[in-house]
Amino acid sequence: MPEMDERYNPQAIETAVQQRWTLQSAYRADEDPAREKFYCLCMFPYPSGRLHMGHVRNYTIGDVISRYQRMCGKNVLQPMGWDAFGLPAENAAIENNIPPAKWTRANIEDMKAQLQRLGFGYDWDRELATCDPEYYRWEQWFFTRLYEKGLVYRKKSLVNWDPVDQTVLANEQVIDGCGWRSGAPVERREIPQWFLKITAYADELLDGLDDLEGWPNAVKVMQRNWIGRSRGLSIKFRVVGGSAPLEVFTTRPDTLLGATYMAVAPEHPLAVAAAEQRKDVAEFVASCRAQSTSEAAIEKLDKRGVPLGIEVEHPLSGERLPVWVANFVLITYGTGAVMSVPAHDQRDWEFARAFGLAIKPVIKPAGGDVPDIEQGAFTEKGELVNSGAYDGMDFDTAFDAITQALGDSAQTQVQYRLRDWLVSRQRYWGCPIPMVYEGEAIHPEAAERLPVALPEEIEWQGVVSPLQTTASFVETTVPGSNKPARRETDTFDTFFESSWYFSRYCSPGATDGMVDERARYWMPVDIYIGGIEHAVLHLLYARFFHKLMRDDGLVDGPEPFKQLLTQGMVCKETYFRVDEQGRPRYFNPADVDVERDDKGAVVAAQAKADGEPVQIGPVEKMSKSKNNGVDPAVLVEKYGADTVRLYTMFAAPPDQSLEWSDSAVEGAFRFLRNLWRLVADHVANDSPVGSVEPEALNKELKALRQRVHATIAKVTDDVARRYKFNTAIAAVMELINALSKARDSSPAGRAVMQEGLEVAVRLLAPITPHCTDALWSALGHTESLLDTPWPRVDQQALAQDEIEVVVQINGKKRALITVPASADKAALEARAIEDQNIQRHVGNHEIKKIVVVPNKLVNIVVAT
RNA sequence: GCCGGGAUGGCGGAACUGGUAGACGCGCCAGACUCAAAAUCUGGUAUGGGUAACCAUGUGUGGGUUCGAGUCCCACUCCCGGUACCA
């Protein structure tokens, strides 16, 4: 066996192994129809400059799965790239006067080096950055295709407008209703923008969820609710003294006779017209402009409104109902108007109560009494009352009868909560939307003139997108002629780039299309790993985009991601002092000493700098603002990549949030060092290693070998089916603990030890690929660990002669008995009753029954 | 507000299909080694009682179903993610 350093020296091992991988292009993936492929994808990062623990966690999960699949013989593709467009680059540009392109490319270089240091097995030949014109030219091309197909349109939509900076703000940039830089109250404004018709695919996106067996249920439920398909009635109300009717959609036409007023959005034509006549309406509509466009902000507003002085005629009763303008009705939802039934809708109820509007119950529980609507609305379906001819009908009967009675003024309709995808952004650092304006006429950019390149050498003045003021960009000609024209200066939503990058990875360098034939080999992605925060938007847009590409014949299959693994956040405790203004000033945990009581509970903390106390805050997501980030690079430097990878996989299962602990990282390092020493001791011994002869093993060795194979079974299940790497690692730790205690240096003993160590090394190989590589050669192997087959369970070794069975009395554990594995029900009962503690507890109580769960427990039910 | 998720020792977590609550690791306590400390090794460690065997209590709160509930049902509290221009 080869010489082996007795000390575990991660830095030296990792450098050497990584150099060899690079030299051998160990992770290059080639299309090979003869082999089964496995496409493992992690959500690509935004290149902020520093790799954070969330990235390390995400990419370690992907790397573990990739390496496991490779050891199972699959042809594995694991690519990496950069979601390079976005707001932070613009902010850096404004703050530090660095062009976003330069800032972003420098960040990519830094982060790439950090990823490589962690030993992730990426095929870097497929690397892409979305800000690369050779990438975004294809989405520009595709957008013009969609325009020709009628899936793209232009429409006015609301934005947050900063009146001081004269710019559009993202929802994130609106703080308490004011612009984050200017501090000025934000205004809602309508501007023309580009949309993609995702609603045309709503049914397919909804129904497709049923077939996504490899997706977490929570994500599917969220997407279902987001799409929100509902069937209802579109009803036209005649406006008294008006020409155009007021149209509303309701899912509850059964409550039509309970409608007591109508509510419209501040931007609704009726409100706009009334504002010209009435001062109070004009003032109210103006006040509604001073609020952000975010749904969360609108829904939490105090519900306010004023009457427009307009009435509509109830289509069944002929009664006149007042029309109000209300701040919670959105012009972008449905028709921007709602029919209000306060007795059966809680929000309508609250509004009616606040403004003294009538509340008329028209539904009661089937067979019950008219509900008490003093305390709140009765929102369930039931039986109609106070509805004349419709009294006594149930929901479905009333739905049909009322639809029929309304005749031309109503139509059944399927409505979605989902709105079309607004893809325009009034920003510089994004992909230019390839459209050209010749006066009012719109022309898609011609394919041969693509890409419409974003000018990267720009001067940034103020906060407005420099694209609007760069004449060389704006001034152009109509495609196919010399007539002067202006370019669209809006750029795409960055979700546009991240909706198809996984297909492009499959066709690196393709110069005559978005993707080529190679994509048919690799797609769909077998497992997609990333943060749960992307459950709806990114993952819904990506599914939609895949379907658009499929309908253009570019890719195959209905869905892009076969399995989805959603990752939890990485958190850390916080420490702070409150300053004179009452604001917390945060201390990095590395700069704080903690004091513990004799149980180890943290009772106090002091800043290292001055020894004065600091307050202990809650455990929160690692962030700049809470100053509780831990830099992965520092830990890799101190312990090596394997320890960081091992700890992130061990601390929590992938889908849960992970609380970072520096001392537990130390524990992970200790484990690797102990493993190293165990192997070193084993190979340092010159006495012969026999071959394992299962039948000839003594009882101890047989039991040890049983553990080895039970561990293979456990770890394989955890890694391949459950994605619970924490319990997989715990199982290997238990095996190593057992092997450490075994000190049998006979040839048979050494043979079982050799088998156990080889198993442990292979089980850990995907998680800690560097040190296991070195250990594998130390154990006498010359072939690469990367392609060494995953260990297999020897079923015979798993068999146990004796098992432990719990004995309960009335469900409380009272004894633990050891019985032959072959013991039948009667034998188990007999052995259980024999037990002294059981005898004592049963006493002279009557035994009512005995429940036996084979191989597990006996529960004796006694009278009490 | 609405949609989704979560809560288990001093801490991270385990318990997979309703069947031994606390695996594994950290921390802490004690001992060994050391002039001493660190490192390392050995043992202990849910809480209360008991020398011990063992007993009682215990999985956010309050109810329920069951021979048996951390796990299922009902009602609630708090925390986290999303909420369409952060990515």
C-alpha cells in the first residue's frame, strides 16, 4: 500500500486533487446516446461579488447529487453560469461610478475562483453569463418570434414613480410609501409596457402540475393558487344616465340579490369621469395615487372610499345601487370593478360597516337559519333566501337559473388570478427589448440585425437609465429600410434571462439558434435545486418559457424540470447595541464573546473590541444589514473545502433553514481528521488483510459487517430517495465510531476493517470528494474514485439473528426484550409477559388485549 | 390581508408508513495526560425524584380520535418565505 501522511492536511490534498481534475477535464460532459444521462442543475447565482453560505449550501447539494449519480454510472451534466443582469449592478454604478458591465464581470471572476476552490464538479466549458450578447441575442430573437405569433402585446400599466428622481422604482425601493433615495412619497403612474400572454397558457401550466411527481407539494399548491382558476359570471350593470354598462366578474352569482353597492378602482373610467365633476372624488382619486403598486401594501391599507354620485340598476330587482370608488380595488385585476355583497364577503362587510352601506343576507346554511351577520360575513355556500324566485336553491341551481335570467347581460366565464407577464423594465442593466418605433408604428427588430447590443461604455448621470439618453443607441432605422426610427429603451425583466438558461447550457456555442440538437439529449433537467423563494415567479416563468420554446419546435417534452429540490435559508445569531437614535447597530458574531451558564446556555455576550455587553438578537437569515454573515472563503482557508461541504450538509436537511455554528464546523473537521487517522492506522499495519469470508466470521465481526451493510442501505436511501444528507452523514459517523472501537488485527478482522473503510470512503465521496480521493488511493486503489461504483448491499450480511422488541403497557414503554428474529406472535407475547417489570406492572389487573407489531413492539392493554 | 411552510434538550437536529422521543454532532460537566493551559483521550448529559433498579413529567398553546400521537383531526399563538419591478 502507498505511503500515507499521518496528519490530515486538507489544503495540500485539495490543491493536488483539484489540479488533477482540471488536467483531466474530469467534469466535461459529452453527449452519448448510448448512456443514460443525468442533468443536475442548481439555480445560477447573481454575481454580487462574494459567494455567500446560501450559495455554498445550494451548490454542495447539487454537487453531492451529481457525484452520486456519476458513481451510479450515469452520464452527468452539471453546468454553472451567471444571472448577470439586475438592479445591484446599477446601484453599484450610481454609488461608485463603476460601469455595471465592468463591475459584474469582475464579480464573476472572483466568484468563479471561489466556486472552484470548493471543488464543485462543473463543466466550465458550458459557462454562460446572461449579459453576454451571444446569450441575449437569442432571447431577443425569440421575443420577435413571439410578437409575430401574437403572444406579445403592449398595454398601459401601473408603476411606482419617484417624482424627485424622475424614475420608476422597484417595489423593493419603496419604503413606507416613499422612494428609498429621494424619500419623496411615491406616485402610481400608468405607462405603456410590453406583456407576454402567459394567461394563454394558464390551463396548461395549471394542469401540468398534476404530472410533476418530483416536485414538492407546497410549490405545486402555491403555483395552483397563484394561477387561481375560477369559474364565475361576468355581469353588466346598466349605469343610470350613462351609456357604457359597468361590467364585473363574480364567482358567487348566487349572492347577486345581496349586492348593495358597487366599487371601482381609482383609475376606472367611471371614477375618472366623476372626478371631473366632483371635488371630493377628485381629491380621493388623487390620494390613491400616493401608494405603491405592491399587493401586500394595498391589501394592508385601511379600506377607504367615496361615493361617485352614480347609480347602477340591479339587473334582476331593478333596484338602484350606489357606485363607490375604493382604494383596495385594482385597475389591473379583472375589469377594475367589483359587485359588493357585504353579507357574504368579509372585505365588503367591513367596508359597508365603515361607511354605513346596506347589508342584506341572501344565503343561509342548508337547512339552517338565516345567519347572524352582526359579527361578520357568512362566506360559505348554502341555500338562497330573500331572493324571490330563487329562494331555496343551492349554489349550482342558483348559478344556472340566475345566468339564464340575466340573458344578454351576463356570460359564464373562466377567470384567472394570474396576470400577463409584464416584461418591460425602465432600467439600463438588462437585455434591450428588440423593438423599433417609427412614429406610432411598431417594428420588431430584424433577425439579421440582432443582437441589439447594450452599450457598455456609458456615463452615468443621476439615477435615470443612461439608455434613454444615449443617442447612438436610441437613433436607428426601420428594419429593411433607411427610414429613421427610435429604439425601445426599456430592457427585459431579468426573469426573462433566467427562464431558458438551462436549455442554453445544453447547446454551448450554438451560433445559429437558441439551442441545437444537443438539447434533446440533455433536457429535461433531472433535478433542479434552489431556494424556496423562487417557488412561484421564476419557476412558473421557466415552465411557461419552456412551453413557448416547445411550441416553436426548439425543445421536447411538456416540462423543463423533472424533480425540484427547494433549499432553506442559512441563518446565524445576531448581536447588537441600540444607538442614541434608538436604532440597532449590529456586531458580527466573530467580534463577540459569549458567556454560558453551567449547562452551556448562552446568558450574555460582550464585544471583543471593548469588553462591554451587547444584546443578543434572534437567529436570522445571513445578511449585510444584520452583519451576521460568515464568509465561506475564510472557513475554506482555515479548514478546507471538505469540512465546509460536510458541515453544510450535516447541519440540517436541505429543505430546512440552517443555523450556522462555528464550533459545529470544528466538529465536522474533527470527524474528517479521525477518519483520516483510522485509515492511516489501518494501512500502517503490516499484518495481512484477509478476504471476507462471511460464514467464517466470529460473532463480533459478523455484527460489525452487518453494520457496514446496514449503513450502505441507510445512506443510499437517504442520498438517492430522501435527499437527507444530514442523516446519511450521521449514519457514516456511527459506522466510523463502530470501526474505531473494533481492534481485531487478525486477517479476518483486518478484512472486515478494509471493507468497512472502503464503504465509508465511497459513501462520503460525493460530500467530501477531496479527502476521500486521497483515502481511496491510500487504501490501495489506483482507479479514480469519481467513477468507482457506489457500494452495494450484501443482503446476507444484513440478516440479524436477534432483534430488540419494546414491551408497552397501555402504550407506555415498560421493558425491552431481546428475541430471535424468527419469533412468531405467540412467542413474542409469551416472552413479553415473562419479563419482571411487566409482571410487576400487570399485577392482578385484567389483560384486555395484546397488540403485537412484528419486529417492533408488544402493547399489553390492561384494565385500569 | 391572502397563499405556502415551520415550532422537539443549553444549541443544530433524529424519529421515513400512528409504534422505544432526543440518533448524530455541538456545547457543557467530570476524569486522564500536563508544572499549567490548549489540544487529545475516556465517561456523563431532557426535566424532577431515587445510591440504584426504576418512577413521574415532557415535542409552541388548548381540545379531540386511538391500545398507542412529535406524527392524524379541530381551534389558536408566534416565526419564516412569497405577494407579480430584489434575485
